[in-house]
Amino acid sequence: MPRTKKPAGQAADPRNGRRAELAVAGVGQLERFALPPRRPAWTRETLAAWEGAWSDGVAAMWTPGDRPILLRWADSIDRAARALRRGDRKPVVVGGNGQITEHPSYGTAKAALATAERCEAQLGFGALNRNRLGLTMAAAQKSLLDLNEAFLDGADDEPDPRLA
């Protein structure tokens, strides 16, 4: 039976018996940035979604490494909106063999929305995705410092039964 692994940071190098001290690089918060200009211009739906994303509380947890995912998400939302608009103009078309079929733009929209949903899962959009990522909103939670402060102030109503 193999030995159990030691917790992270506790294992020693078998060659010299020393523990490796890993320094964690400081990761900063992603500063709000505008969508880059493009032709054709971004759709109203995309611009509204972009504003909504930055007004969500999860935006405070994004790091500079999330920038490409945000841009991919916005591009996917834009592609889906354009494809759906194009498909909705003429939802049914004649296929190559003369059969009636749905507009091919619906397939493009489906692929774009699938990409957007994967990006949303990584960025933590929606309560379920935040829960899966283990993100908690700081405003909805007491910090450990607040709890310790309340405990040390002795703000409880009852005397400690162990001291009586």
C-alpha cells in the first residue's frame, strides 16, 4: 500500500531534506477596460452585456489573466447576436438537395453561445458558476477579522459557564 501524500508545502526534498519555499507572485485585480474598436461595431446586446459584467460583484475577483477570456466572451456574445439576427430574417431555407432546413446561422449562433457559456463558467457569471468556483461575495460574508473582533469585545449576553 502506498504512503499517503503530505499536504502541500510539507513535503521535503529527498535529496537534501529541505522544504522548498514557493513564493507566490502578487496577482493584481483586473482594471476595467473598454472593448477594443472593431468593424463592424459591437452590437447593442454585447455592449449591454459588457456593462453588466463589470457591474457584477464577481468582476472584483478577475485578474489580468482573465482579460483574454473576457474578450473571447464578448466576441462570442456578439457573434451569436449577429447570427441570430441573420437567421431570424429567414428562419427556413432550401438546402442543397432541395429540402427545407433551418438557416445555417442558427448553427453559428449555437456554437458562439456554447463558447460564451464556457467563458461564463470560467469567469464566474451566475450563482451556480460562482458556487462551482468556490467564490463568495465579500459583501455577503463576515470576515474573520469581524468575527474575531466581536469575540474579543465580549459582546455576548451570557456569562461563560466555565468561569462560574
